[in-house]
Amino acid sequence: MTLRESHVSTPLLDVRELRVAYPARGFRRPPVEVLHGVTLDVRAGETVGLVGESGSGKSTLGRAVLGLAPVTGGTIMIDGEDVSHAARNRRRALAGDLQVIFQDPYSSLSPSLTIGDTLSEPLRASGMSSKDAARRVGDLLDLVHLPSDAARRLPREFSGGQRQRIAIARAIALEPRIIVCDEPVSALDLTTQAHILDLLLEVQSRTGVAYLFISHDLNVVRVLCHRVAVMSGGEIVEWGDGDTVTSTPSHPYTRRLLLASPVADPKEQARRRTLLHAAKIESATAMTVMEEKS
């Protein structure tokens, strides 16, 4: 798998100083802010990785882009339009440009609908005829390398990797310009992960779609992403070229994430554990300094 060159163009997705806060439990307690002025962008045909540990805020950012989290400050621009507080009907209209692939493909697929019905539903809703929708479903199944008879089967008849292929087919059904991929391979075994990453690269090559790829694994984003943003504590602590950030990061938190990735060599793994301990101390110190400045 090889990376394609990033396009230099006006951002397709442009997030500026984004803040997200949730109501706090308890009477008259102020809202709890989980994103603190996050800025990033995704260009057409590009893959941007968003990496961090659980609780870092990366999935919240993805939910905010999709209109599923309360934006309390900043802007989210899609193709030049501010959708930070877009109404529900406008959000539905954006479905043609913006789609999502979730972590768990089974829970995002209706167990009572055949795959053909699942894939044709958004097509019919967009005004496509039954005949054209059926033809499009066949093309989608072919694109994600599933047999044509898959359209007549239910989600429970497929493996986890096959279900994720179906989820990818559904995400690209309306030919979106950008897809938010929220941990799309984290629930899969390593071999299946590689197949799905290859498929995402193939789909991007054939359609030109852009990805905002959310993950906790630097090894995964190294394969797929042109640029990478690293999040911790609701802020971006490092942001730059994918190869640089995932191989020779400058921030101690990113180095800690890199050292936490397991390797097959026991001696190298032991060396990493020693370095990881030092990186954790350095990262904690850096985060404390950042909090004091803010």
C-alpha cells in the first residue's frame, strides 16, 4: 500500500477553533468543555488522520463534523459553507457530500434488512428508480469485492471484515466527497485490517473521496494518511506530514503513542518499554505546562 500525493487546494473540510461542551451533571454546574479550540482541515482527495488515546476528544471531533455533538464555539466549514449549527433538514441535504463509517459495522447495519435493501435505501430516498438503484447496488458490491448474491443476504451471514466492506459500500453509495472513518478497523484482526485499509485506498483512488480517519493506532494511520493530527486532552498537540508525525514525532505525547505500539522482536520491545517510561514522564510534564499556559 502506498500513499498518494496530497492535493494542494482549498480545504473541503475546514475546522477552525472548534469548541464542544456537554451539560454537566448537577444543579447549576457549568458545561464541561471537551474540545478546546481545535483547528484542522481536509483537502479534496486527501486522507487526514486524527490520532489519540481514548478520551482524547478525537471521536467527539468526528461527531461534531457529522452534526452529532454540540458546537459551542468556532466553525465547521464544508466546501465553504458553515455547518456548525446547521438545521436538521440541511444536515440531511449534506448526506450526499458527507458520510461516515463506524467502528462496529454490525450495530450500524439493520439486522432485518437484506444488504440490497440497506444499500438501496439511501439511493431510493435520493430519487433514484428501483431499476437504477439495483444496478448501483451491484456496482457497489463489485467495488468492495463482494459477490452479487450478497444483496439477498442478511448482515448476520457475513464476517466482521465483510460487514465493514458493506459499511464502506453504503458510505460511498451517494458518491460523497468526504467520509468520516471512526475507528473503522480497530475491531478487526490484523489480516482483515490490512485488507480493509487496502480497500479504502482503492476506493479513494477510484472515486477521489477524502477521509477524516480517526484512530488510536499510529501504525494504521502511517499506511493511509497524508497528514496526521495528534489529539490529547481535547487539543491538537502535533499536526503535520503523515510520514514525519508517525515516524519521527516532535511532541513527547506522540512519541509515547509510537513507543506503545507492540513489535515482534522481544529485545526491541524491552527497549521500547524503557523508552516508554521516560516518554510518559516527558509527556505528562509537557501537558502540565500546556494546561498552565491555557
